[in-house]
Amino acid sequence: MAAYKYEQLFWNDDGSQGYVKYNITPDFGSYVSADTPIILQLELKNSEFNTKSITIGVTDDNDNFSFGFININIPKGNVTEYTAKIFLDDISDWSNNNTFQVIPFFVFNKEIGGTGQGKATDWESVKSQQRITFLRHDIKPSIEDISFNRYDRHELSEGVYEYVRNDEGQYVYGIFKIGLASEYDEEDISTAIVQVSDGTNVIFTADLTEIDGFLASALSQTGYVENEPTLFTNEIEPVTDPPTYEPVLFDGSIDYTITFTIGDEFNVVTNSIEISRAFANLHLSGYETGGVAFGRFSSSEQNNPKFESEYPAFLYGGINEIGNALGSLMAFGLQVGSVAATSIPDDNATETTVVFKRKYASAPIVVCGICPPPASNSKYLGSCSVAVGSVGTDSFNLVRANRSGHSVVFGASWIAIGQPNTDPNSWGVVTVTRPASAMTSNNSQNCIATASSEYSSKYKAYQAFSSSREKGWACDPDDSTPWIQLLMDENNVGFALKNIIVSVYSRDATVHNPIAGEIKGSNDGTTFSSIGSFSGWSSTARNALLGTIECKNETAYKYVRIEVTQKADPNNYIAIGHITIEGDYEAPSGE
């Protein structure tokens, strides 16, 4: 015999005794849909008379019964096992309520003389404890529109404000619209929650069912329209009547996620909207703004704007107001550089090929200027000239001339603006350098520098990414497989670079230089993939460029490791004066 969880005892007018032991699936306390069968595994016994059938019934809280019969002969005193199944679809019209309770009961039917009386002696206890909630309705919730944006607040007069759309604003409001199946309304919604997350923590949660009129408005044809901050407010003085509230302020330097959850105990739908950080516009000097940057890696702060974009940058929208219904994409590539000073022969022209860091889609516009010669030759500056020769997508020719009759040493600076060579339907590519500024410890500038070993506290890993190339990083002399690596953005889980370029500078003379090795990338700091290699490096000078490795990695990585496989002196330690890492920033999916 099986072990049974529940039992009901029975009697009749003749004093006959019987019982039903049973297990039930799903368990009491469960919520089930209309097509869920209730399975009863039964053990039946009648001790005083033969039974020709068993009536199995279920009742709701109002004692509305529904019956089913088991045609089974049970001689008195015998124990019989049976499995019964009840389909809730057949009894879903008991009442107008959206739920009812399944409460099983059993009646023994005599072989002769009709039906015996039968009911559990602890019937009220059974009714209160043994129940399954059947959700007769299907509200089919949907979130049809979420449109929230940043706004700024201007005070028109004392206590009177105007909210103006501003990508840097600290207030957020907009439109929220939901839908239900046609026969249902806001009273059928038992779960309605909004949460605001800053990427790390949930900073605000509100129960929307407690906001008067919110759900009815959200279900309307236009949806819930918020004209000033109302939804995202915190109660600050509940003792007042009505309570006093203040708006939730959205920090301009943080990306936020707003998540709505709508439904009942059985049907739930969730949807989110991203509220991007500020720093998306060009601003006028003197305004308290977040600054200028393209991408999520800006270190701009309020009252401290920084232009940190490097070629190419993409600007979305801006001219759809003049007839382009689909909006527009403007994209420009900006590169700047300089050419080292050199002696230009008398009355002659020297031509130099300048290679762009990134190719353009078509030849850009290039403008050049003279880097002044030493002060001793400044009187000849008027005789020096620079000009742009042929311009291609990957380079241009710089022509420098000196017509003074005296050889003059001078350099040139240049700027090139054009269409970037990137798919215009993508987010584009933003080339960034890591770390953005000199590191001051192994964990600084949002980066983490680590190494296989460190010679001493004076030559820690971060020294290779600091402003001092005199110290740099040095490994332990016994380190046979030295490496140094950088986690390029500790706080931004979506930060990763493609087409990584690594430049390595010497610290000392030849004896401590790396000769050969590999560049490796990783996204977890544990599993590394080789993305480039170097060999044949040598230098006899301090702070000299040993080499540059262009990795061309198509997979974006968060970690970059330089692993040395050959030393200049096998018996000495490796020392690196400085390392620069740059690459193409790839926005995470969904940004």
C-alpha cells in the first residue's frame, strides 16, 4: 500500500463506518490553470456494507458541489486502491468569481438500498485546509508602451516649475501603457511593480496598485501619461495629510534600468527601458552640465566636462525634423597627429607619408600647420611652409618646404575629418586608450593591473601604466614565465575592445628587455586566447619604443596580457618602462 497524506472518515444512518485515504496532485495551496487535471490517488474502505460505487465531489467556498462517480464494487471490509481524475474545465462556471477552491469529498453508495450518508467528520477543517485555487480567468497582460526620458526643472515662480526635456536632466517621467484581455480591468491586476536599478543595486521600488488611478489610466487608450515627476517619488513626511513626497533624482553620470512587472498570481509580464547617462550633447560654456563624450567610458563630471572621443564617433538623429521620417545618422571621423621635426633642405621640398590610425570610407579633408622651429630660427618661420599632397583613405602625403636659403628644422601638425570606414547601421567604433590617465596604484583609473610577479614594491605592475617610465614594472629574477596584464575597466561589465593595439617601451638598456612573447585576451581573467605575438625586439636606449603589436582581434576582450617567452638575458629579470593599450570599443548588446 502507498503512504497517503490525507484521510476522511465516513458514517451513515446505520452506523456504518468507512474511510478514504488519498494523495492529491497538485498539492493543496497550489494555483493551477483551467486545463490542469486534479489527480486523486485513493485507498477506499467500507467496513459495514457492500459498496457499488463511490461519489467523488468537489465544492467551492459557497458549498456549490460538482460530482463524479466511480463504478466500483467494494465488498465490506475490503480495501481497494483507485486513481481518479477531475478536469477543472468542466466546472469552471460555478460562480462569477475569478477563483474558487477545490475541496474533495467522498460518498459511499450502497449496493442495495440507495446511497449512504457520507462526509468527513472534520468537514470545516477540510474546507479551510485542503484547497487548490483554480484561476478561471486568463488576463493576458501586456506592456504596450514604455517611454520615459530625462527632464530638467526650471522654476517659473516660487513653487511653480516647468519641466523641459533634457538628456542631462535629473528628473524622469513619460508614458506607460498596458493591455489586458477584453473582459478584464484593473481589479484583476494583483501585481504591478516598478523598480529602478543603477546597474548594481535596486535604488527604488514602488507598488503601482497603491497609486490611485494609475492602473485604470495605464489601461486607457492613451495610457498613463506623466506630465511631472509623480511615479518616481519617495514619501518623506508621511505624518502630513496628504503625505509629502519628493522626486527621485536620477544622477546624470549613471545609466539606469526601469523595470515594470504586471500581472496576477498566474500571468506575469516584465519589460524594461534604459535611461542612459548624460554626457550626450554639446554644451555652452558656463552651464552646469555633464560634459561631452561619445560612448559609456567618459570620465566627465558635473562642472568638469571633458571631450574624450577619438575617431570615429557617431551622432544619431538631429535632422529628421526636415523631412526624413525615419530619422538620420550623421557620422564623422576625426583624427589628429603630428610629424616629428626634421631639417628641411634649402629651396627644396620634403615629402612625408602620414598613415592614419584608422581608415576612412573615402578620402577625408586634411588640414596642416607648422610646428614652429627653435627660437634661434624663428626669423625664418615665414619662409617655411607645409602643404597637403595626395590624400587617400588610409594615408596622405605631407609636403614641407624651406625657401629661406637656410636649412630649418621644423615639424607639422595635422587634422583629418571625414566619413569613418564603419557600417553606418551599426553603433560604429570608438577608439579608446586604456588606462585613460596614468595609474597611481594597481587598482586605479577604473583599471586593475596585475603581474606574474613584482621585483619589489617600487616596481609594481601599475608602474608600467603610470606617468613615470623611469620605474616601470619589473618581475622577480626567478620568474621564468613573466607576464603583466590589465583589466581595462573594472566598473563597466560591458567594456571590451576589438582590434587591440599594444605598444611597449623599454625601461633600461638591452639586458632587461623582452625579446619575444604573446599578446593574450580574456573576458574572465582565467581563460586567455592568443591574439598577437612579437619577436626580435631590441633597444639600447631607455624609454624607447620596443614595438607595437596590432592584434586585429574580432572578439572583444576585457583583459589584455603581455606574456614574455624570451628575455634579452635569460639570467636577468624583465623590466618594462611603459605600456599603452588601445582598441575599438564595442557597445554591449542592447545598448
